[in-house]
Amino acid sequence: MKKYILLLLYVFIAIYAQAQKFTDYFTGKTLRIDYIFTGNAVKQSICLDELSALPAWAGRRHHLSEIPLEGNGQITMRDSLTDRVIYKTSFSSLFQEWLETDEAQTSTKGFENTFLLPYPLHTVKVEIILLTPERKIAASLKHIVNPNDILIHQKGTSHVTPHKYLLHSGEIDKCIDIAILAEGYTEKEMNTFYKDANIAFESLFAHEPFKSMKNRFNIIAVASPSDDSGVSIPRLGEWKHTAFNSHFSTFYSDRYLTTRRVKSIHDALAGIPYEHIIILANTEEYGGGGIYNAYTLTAAHHPMFRPVVVHEFGHSFGGLADEYFYDNDVMTDTYPLNIEPWEPNITTLVDFASKWKDMLPKGTPIPTPVSEKANFPIGVYKGGGYSSKGIYRPADNCRMRTNSYPGFCPVCQRSIRRLINFYTE
């Protein structure tokens, strides 16, 4: 009898999982939601800014109620009648990084954030949460979306930014669509941008597992024009009028290149199928930034352009953590040592079984001495996530640690491969 009950339970679960078809709940359009994250180190809140409709949905049409990585925040969409979860996604944000700075202790700021969800057929309930480094809810917002609301802004039906495919492997519902945008390129410099976009594309797909899974991607170069050539470098007193107002010295770190004008990025992409974003900055200055499920932004004319764009895409697409660390360890509190980080390529050993423990060769010492790196390509090496103490990385070196290393380590490769499979299978 017990086996019979279990069999019925498994059948029920299988039927329930199959019952959630994309077309039961969604149209073929995209619901774009703009939020403002506001607050300081003590208190944060979320404000709804604007709702928009885009002509096509380029995201996944399966695994709708699942997330592959926890992220630093999550959005859940529920059917208003049944309360069933019909879509879920996760993300990180520049705002949450700012909360860890000294400035956040004494001032309050607001940051734009934009997210893409499948457009619902009927009224839905949407909840967005921000998580603390301790994985507790720091801020949340619940709101209703009526897909027939006349104030939902229709975008992307005209005035679409000029663009062209660098790689077109298949239809948008079968592939991962990556948009590469121009930042700091004038109209006259777009030929240069297209060359730079090709370099970024070639660099990314020279690395595994992107190389062997290339046929699952579409790459679109988007010629978003700027009034000025170059990007802003505050420490030099240089301020430019560019498409997305990006600048170096984010949080007073000279090489950290980001933008807070997130809505302008998505406005430039309206009418173009996209899921993930790479922004190329027309500058020789060294720097970049990558935020999970937000964007990669990197300098296109520095000698380190090729490895940096791949590293930053490891953040924004793969949700990978930085594996470098500082020997004069000053703990930044980015990763509490009593919590297992959500990023797949670092561990505090709190829940190592959820990471790459299954990949360790038998007899691997924990921690793994660097002197033994030749014997243990996959190990548990001290240092990662900016700290030399209490955080461990899977290999002595990796694209997520140094620009000089030629590729992703086996653990990072497996994690990226799993993500690609999640989006496409």
C-alpha cells in the first residue's frame, strides 16, 4: 500500500509539473517592470516605478517556477485566482553592493532596477524581495498587475535602435539572447563599435562551456549612439554625455565601471529580443563591472578587454563570485562566514555538499595546499570572495581570479553549463 501511495504521489507531481504550460498563463510578449530601490545601511525599501509591454518574450518557457541560483533578490509572480507560482527569477543589484559602503552609513540613495517577466494573460500578483548577506529579507513589495491596464507603456513598436545579429543560432524561444550595446560611441564611430562587439563575441565563445554550446545562443549588436565619444572618468574630471551615463570610480573604486541609468539601457533595447546584456564602453581606461542578471559593462579599448569582458560576463550571466582575495585580509562582510554563499564557485564550508564536493578526487585535502595544485586541479583552496580567511575557491587559478588565466576552472564551467541547460532545455 505504501508503495502504491508513493507511486500515486509521483504521478501527481509529474502531472502537476507538466500542467504548467507557458501558454496557459502567458502571451508571447514581455512585461518590463521598473523599480526604485531606496534606503541606506539601516533601512531599505522598494518602490514601483513603471510597467511596460515589449513586443516579444525572449526568456525561458519552461522551469517557470524555478530559479537556478538564489541571487541577492528574487521576483515571484503568482496567478491571482489560484495563488500558484507561475514565474520566478533572481538577481543582484548595484544598490545592494552600495549598502556595504561607508557612504550608505550616512546617506540615503535610490537606484533604478529593471526586470523582464513574461506577459500574463490574466491579473497576477508580483512580489519582489531583497535579501541581506545573512539571507534574511531586507525589503519587499507586493503589487498587482492587470495586463489590460491602459497605463502599461507600450514600447518597442517603433523607433527601434539599429542592430544586427553577430550570431543567429535559432528562434528566440529556443536560444539565449545576448544584446551587446554601445556606450560612448558616436554615430560616426559605430563601425568601430561593431568591430568591438565582434571581439567581445569571439572572446566569450573562445571559452568553455560557451564554445561547445555556441549553438544555443543568439548575439545581437545594438548601435546605441552617444553625443560624446568616450565615457566619464571622475578622477580625471572628465564627464561625458553618453547613452547610459556610465562612469568609472563607482563607490570611489577607480576601476569599477557601472551605470545607475538602468532604464535607459532597457529603453535602448525595446523592440529587440534580449535576455542578457553586455555594454561596451569606448575607452582605453581599465575597468568594468558585472552584476548577476543585470548587465556586464567593460572598457573596450584597454589591452585587457578580452579577458575582462569574459570575467564580467561570468558575474552577470553565470552568477559567479570573484575568486581573488587580499592577503592583508580586512573582512568586508560581503560574505558572512556562518552562511554558505549562493554563488556556486566559493564556499565557507557551511554547506559544502551543495557546491563542488562531488567533484573532488578521493583523498583531496581540505583545505588544499597551493603547493599541491598540480595534483589537485579541483580542490578547496584558501581565499576567495575578497577574503583570504574563511572562504575557499575550487582551483588555484581561474578566469574568475586573474586576467592572465586562460579559462574558467572545471567548477565554474560546470555551473555555467548547468545554467545554459536550465535556460534552453
